[in-house]
Amino acid sequence: TTEIDDGLSLETTPRGFRLGIHIADAAHFVDAGSPLDADAEARATSYYLPERVVKMLPPALAEGAASLNAGEPRPALSFFAEVTPHGELVGFEVQETLVRVARRMTYEDCEATLRGEDGPEWLRTVDAMAQGFEAERLVNGATPIRAPEVSITFDEHGEPLIELIDPGRPARRLVAELMVLANRLVATWCRDRGLPAIYRRQARPTGAVPPPPRDRMDPVAAFEFRKTLQRTEVGLEPGPHAGLGVECYLQATSPIRRYQDLVQHRILKAALRGRPLPYSREQLQAVAYATEQAGRQARSVELETDRYWTLRALEGRLGDVLEAVVLRAEDRHSLVQLVEYAYVTPLASRPDHEKGRVLRVRVKASRPRRGT
């Protein structure tokens, strides 16, 4: 990544540990109501496309002054969790800080450390904490879906290369869990102080619910489970988020690339300084609505662009035989997922199609601009 939103630290205390989750303070550089702010609000988020990234903030900020680059002092909002040696949360505080990242690590670096190889030993302690936090959320009904993420890059000739990334790998789970921790603790902190916030809620699934898939290579279970999930709601009233298994949740860990997070930082900073809040409820509601709409548009653009480049890759596989898993079998057509690409497409139905069956399919044609 070139926009580094977050860093981690761990200190020992008489009660156990002080876990620090440090988030870049983009609000330090972007004044509310400024032309830069208006442009960020209009975008609402950064667009991550295979061929380019359209950043919410200019690169001089997103990759430079605001980014938590190693060795450079940077303003941050730091979320400190007090954790006992047994992994119990016993305290939480928010502070404005100046941080200097000691070491930048890739996911591969982190996983080498977790295996006991080179790297900061305290990271293994943090990983144990994260596993405990995740186990607690699972007990409270969290429903993670660890389906593979599609990564698209290009070779020297500009042809797309498709790679499936496992979000269930240890380093990715560690980072994801600590971001969930920070966001749920900040949400509770705001709720308990009566601070306005853009909360995210999700009702529990209705009807008979299949068990959530634990294996990323089980596309049928993921497909069936997704159909039971309720849509996430965004608003100014706190409430449970069933999918995450938490009683209160918001987003405050990506202010460089999400406008809602930037707005939330301004509210947190005003509260910490004892100053008037920068938004009325009506203004905050308007921000929530506008940025949610823009965020959905961004996700749609990302999905359609990924689809296009996947079909471009399949253009180079004409005549090849691939494996596909039947997700749904109906009279007129079946819905299948190409295993190698995690790509879902309809297929003419046959009597031997049944849910979960692995087929061998031949690529007859690929039309990227038509999406077929």
C-alpha cells in the first residue's frame, strides 16, 4: 500500500499490556469546508482499480505528509486498549499523538514473525490477543465470510494476471481483527459520551441460517450464507452489528481513503480538545447519505472493472478446460464459479448439475465489453 493509515504498538503495564492502534490524522491537514475538503467529500472514497488508483486525497497527502511512513514523525489519533495477560479488555482511551513508525512490514514479513522467524516478538503477543477478540465475536454471533479476494496485476505486455488472495491468512486476520477492535471501541466511546457519529448496524439473519463457511475454498457455503445476510444500515443511532458480533460499530481507521472516517476524526478531536462539535446532526446525516451513495458507486465501479479484466484474462484461455463449481442449479440455467478466477457466471443447465458438483468447462468465448 502507498496510503498507510495504521500502525501498531504494544507496551507492558502493571495490569498487563497497552495495545496501541495508531491511525493517521488526515484531519490535521484537511480543514472542514476547504476546497480540498469539498473535493474529498465529492469522491467520498479512494477507487482501487487494477490499472490505476483514484485517491480521495492528493498523493502529496495520501502518500506523503499524512501517511504513517516509517521513520517519519506523523500526527495520529491513537486508540489505546488496556488488556490483561489473559486477553481481557479492561480499559480504552483516545489520544492525539505524534508517532514515528519504527518498522514497515509486509504481510509476508508479519507471517514470518508469527512463525517465530525474524521480527518483533511482541507481534506474536498481539496475534494471540487478536485471536481471542475474534473468538469472543464468534461467540456473540459474528459471521465471517472468508471468500478469496481477487487481485489483478499486469505482465510486461499489459496483459492481466489474476491471483486469489486468502483473507484468512494469519497476518491479514490479525490486521482485520485489530481494525474491528478499534472501530467498535471508538463506537462505544462515542455512544457513552453522547457524541454524534455515523454508526453502522446490521440486523441478524432471518429464517433458517446455514453455518457460516470456515473454508475459503467452499464457494457454495459462502454463496448460500450470503443470501441470508441483512443489508448494513448507516445512521446516527448506535445499534448491534450482527455480522461482526459487536454491540456498536463505526468506521474510523481509514481517514486517508474514506471521507466518513475523516469526518469522524474531526468529531473525536473536537471532543478531546473540549471544543464545539464541527457538525450538527443534520449535517452529519447529510454526509452519511452522500458518502454512502458515492461509496456504493465506487464499489460498483471496482466490481465491474475487475469483471472486465477477468474476462480479458479469459480471452487468452479460449479452448482451455477449467474447473467450475455449481452454486445453484435451476431448470433454465445453472450458476457456476470458475475456481481459478473466483468468477461467477451462468451456464446452460444439464440434468447432472447439482449444487456443489465440480464441473469441467471449456472456455468458448469471452466478451469483456459485453460482460459475458
